[in-house]
Amino acid sequence: MDYLFGYIGSFFLVAAWINELYRIYKSKNVEAVGLGFLSIYLISTVALLIHAINIQDTVFTGLHIILTILTLVEIDLVMRKRAKKR
């Protein structure tokens, strides 16, 4: 029960990122996506990943591993789509 809300929150957060990536991939519209925001988000996710590892919290370690990967995928997707437009 201690981790229930952590797992629920993690699930919805990851689902939201996957939905966002899918929407960007299908629409091919990356104009609204700010690389500055994604860069700051990536830095914060990595910092929180390190923190979760340090406090040995498996829920948040797993969550921030997934969020770091999804953020890197989104940055790559945005950069590729913008490069194609040029």
C-alpha cells in the first residue's frame, strides 16, 4: 500500500508522455514544443533520478529512468522533424 499512489502516478505520467510523443509523431507538428522546456525537464529528471537512486526508492527510480528515456526520444523526434522542414 505504501507504493500504490507512486505506481498510479507513475503510470499516468508515463502514459501522458507516450500520448504526447504519439501525437507529435502522427501530426508532424513540433512548432509548439519548446526545446528549452525539454532541456530543463531533462536536467530535472536526471537530477531526480540520481536522488531516487540515492534514497533507494524503486518506484521513483524506475519512473525517472522511463521519463529520461521518453524525454530524450522527444528531443530527438523534435530535432529530426525540424531538420526536415529546413
